[in-house]
Amino acid sequence: MEITEIRVSPAGSKEDKLKAFCSVTFDNCFVVRDIRVIEGSKGLFIAMPSRKLTVRCPGCNFKNVVRSNYCNQCGNSIDRSLSDQVEQGRSKLHADIAHPIVTEFREEIQDSVLDAYENFLDEEDDFEEERSTERQNNRAPERERHQQPAPRGPLEDVERERASEAEFLNKPESEETEELMPPPDDNFSTGIF
């Protein structure tokens, strides 16, 4: 079997142990989803898709995680012997859905997925660098504009001082001014402006 495509979807923040979910396509005809990239004590590794082992409640038939003492649906107690029957000597609470049988193929999948994850991180870093340089390039002219006022002639200054707000906004000038307006009747709106 040949790995033809790997898709990486980041998960959580950079501090989390779970780094990403991956979908691996084999021979352009078979896909395995939810392969997890996890940060362990010895570095990155992959975990194949799995499901939690469950026990059904004898009262309401609701699926509960193995080793649950009480049902999450009805609250009845669950007999420990039911969990023991499902576990049957297993030390883990999860069962793999899909996994490679041969060690060499597992290593091939792991190497390919981790390479794809590293490439994804490199592309993401490059994208962030481009965005930060674009931001810096866009901000530089703004700073220059704010630091150096636009040159104006004396005639423009005089006209600006004479222009009222209504002329500036291209609206007809109102006969009422703020001085002629009566104060509000209630104390609700006082102090807002």
C-alpha cells in the first residue's frame, strides 16, 4: 500500500499535548481519519483512531464508559462485573478502530504523518511571517503620516476656520444652535454629553 495524501488539521493550542488530527489516504482509494499527532515525553508520535470501551446500563440500556460506577443517563449503579466482562484482561480503556499489523508499515505511516505535520508547521510559520511583514509595511506609511502633518497653505487654514460643521458635512445649516436649545426636562440625560 502506498500513502498518496495526508491532510493535517491542527488541534488546540501549542501548549496542548494533542497537536493535530490527520487523514491519510492509501492508493487514492482508502482513507483513515482521526489519526492523532501527540507530543510525548520522547517527542512526537501518532495514535491510530480508537473508541472508548463501553458498558450498557441494565436499567436504561445507555452506553457508559467502562469502569463507570453509575449510569450517566439514569443514575443507576452499574455492576463492576459488566466492566470486567468487557475488559477481559485489557489494561486500556480504548480499542483501535484501524491500525497497521506490521511494525514496518506502522513506522512508515508515522514517518509520513510526522513529515506532513512538520511541513504544515513550516508553511504556517511562513504564512505568519508574511502577514507580520505586510502589517509592518502597511503601518509604516501610517506612522509617517501621523508624525508629519500634511502641508497646508494659509488660505486653506482660514477657510477651515470659517467653515461650520454643516458645511463640512455638506448639509444645510440648521437655524437652531446648541445655545438656543432648552435643557432637558428630566435628569436622565444630563451628564451624558
